[in-house]
Amino acid sequence: MTLPGPDIPTASADEVRLVAALRAGDETAFASLLEKHHNSLVRLAMMYVPDRAVAEDVAQETWVGVLRGIKQFEGRSSLKTWIFRILTNTAKRRGQREARSIPFSALGKEGERGEPAVDPDRFTPKGMWSQPPERWDSDTPEELLMRRQAMGVIQATLQELPENQRLVVMLRDVEGLESEEVCGLLEVSEANQRVLLHRARARLRRALEVHLQGGE
């Protein structure tokens, strides 16, 4: 397994205490960790396997791996990144058996495919939206319905993204990992991660813009 680079965030003080509790067999500590991350593990597993039932199996196997390997956790990455790495390794093996493995070699070639580059004016130098989609500030029934419809658009567009783009945007924007963590987890360069993320975000933004304008 590739060790994380020096720029990847290491375990926080809270995580160090949590690891100590897990090593001591504290069931409450494990239950809190399970509650915090299980749904994220299932979502990530579904990037590799064909259905939710298999993703749940992968997540359960991951938790077994966490308990077995917690004594070897050295804090060179955040605890969350370490758990996600166990999940991705487990999910890739399962995905191969399910004939649904993501071709990770494609991640390193994303910038070489000749696809049109994303307009840099859409993002700040840090990769954030420079012109974010319109926000909804009211809670009228009409606005609530619009929010639900917009979420449906986002979910549908995510499913249409190339799997490598969807994986990066899920890790960054849904699971909240830092760019360094994603690069270490997927073993891709910062430049490739940035290209994948920008293209995914641009597709999502275009879909939202079309939705807010009432369609084409």
C-alpha cells in the first residue's frame, strides 16, 4: 500500500484519542465511528460495485478491516482517509469480482484525452465556484419543491459523469476530503485531481443552470 505523502493531513488530536479508545476495545467509540462514516463508505463503495447490497457488504468488510488493523494505524494520514483507503482497496477487489472495477489507470490520463478544457473563469485559483448557482433563501412550498427538483438534477448528473470524475467530486464535495487526501487516496497527481474536479463541477453547474432557467 502506498504511504501518503508529507502534505496529506495527519491524524488530529481527537482522532488520536479515538484510536486509543478503539485499541482499548471501547464499543461506544466504535459505534460513534460507525455512525459517522458508514453511509459515506457505502456511497463510496457504490462507485466500484453494481448495487447497494454489495456496497453494504463492502462497508461491513471494511469495518472488520478497521478493527483488525487499528493497532497498526500510525497517524500518517487522517483516520478518515485511512478508513477510506481500506474501503477503496476492499471495493476494488470486490468490483473486480463483480466485473465493475473502475479503471484507475484512466485517472492519470484524464488530462490527455483531448476533451475541451473547462473555462477557468468558472473557478477561482483554488478551484471554488467564481459564480455559484443561485441560492434559495425562502422556505415556501414552491421553493422547497425547487430544492428537491434541483437535488434530483444533481443526482442524475452525477450518475452521467465519467466514473473517475464522479469519484473525485464525491470525495471532495460530498465527503469533504481535502485535495491532498484525495490525491493520496487515489494515487493521482494534484494536476489530474484538479482537472477531474473542475470538469465534474462544470457539468454539475451547467445542469443546474439549465434547470433554473426552465430547461433548454
